[in-house]
Amino acid sequence: IFKNFSFLVSSYCLSYKYHSHPINVLQHQIFVPLIVWSSLGFLSLTPSFFSFPIPEMFKNVVFPNWALAMYLIYSVYYFILDAPVSLLYAPIQGFMLVTSSYVAHYVAYGKLILGIVYILSWVIQVNGHYVYEKRAPALLDNLPQAFIMAPFFVFLEGLFSLGFKKEFHDTVEKEIKIKVDAFHKSKKQ
């Protein structure tokens, strides 16, 4: 059970009322993680500004800078929201941190690769909203949710497809259907 069930239900519903079309949902499941990955890569290029014990095997790719700070802040926040889900997601986030940092620092044209991934991911996502949802993206209504909660919700969506958190999923599906139907009804008037 979620510690913050009602907060998560309302936040998830707010986000996913903008993500009801299956193609747009699929685009987000692919491109939200790529935005996180490329953002971590760019942030890994920032100077170190705090002290943090880095395991020896990662010392050449993980630095105590904004990339690690973003990883830690997101991980702690997700842990507060739901510990089991955050513990499943933290290794994936860690993998994104290590691989994006490696690309940024050691791959020829790494910064170009990160930039292309970042820009292309945003273009595809925004396009998905206008083409499939027939509305502007959620980030225009709630910027923090778009950057902080979207990765968590995309991961949750993957867990839902495996049957995880069924009660939560059923609750939000009903709420989202009501909100999406109301939006489309208001557009017809």
C-alpha cells in the first residue's frame, strides 16, 4: 500500500488525464526515460560540489555533482512516496546515471548524442500530445510534476502492466477515464 495513496492518486490522475491515447503513452514510456538519461549525462559534466563516497568501480563515471544530486533527490523523494517501488526503480536510475555519464565523458561525440536524444525525445513527446491527445502537454499546467513525477509514473505504468499495484491502478484508471471524458466533452461544446 502506498504511504501517500491519495496524493499519488491525485498526482497520477492529473498527469495521466493528458496521457490516455495508447501511442502517446508508449511514446512517454520510451522517451521520458531517455530525457532523464540525457539530462543525467549533461548534469554529469558539471563540477563536483559535495563529498559523497563513490564505489571504486564507478569513480571514473560518477562524480559528486548535479547528476548524482539529481539521482539522490529523486531516489529519496520516490522512497518517501513508495518505498518498494523506489527500491525497484533506484537501480534503473543508477544504471541511467552511470551509462549517461560514461557517454558524456568517454564516447566520441557523446555530448552530441546526449543532445540529439534530449531534443528528439522532447519533440516526439510534445508531438504526441498534440497529435494523439489533441491537447497541450501536462508540463504547461504543472512543471514540477512533469520533471519529477513523470519518470516515477512511467515506471509505475510498467509495473501495472505486470499486475503490480492492482488496487492503485484500478482506482486511477476510473478517475482518469472520468477526467478524459469530461475534457473531450467540453471540447465538443
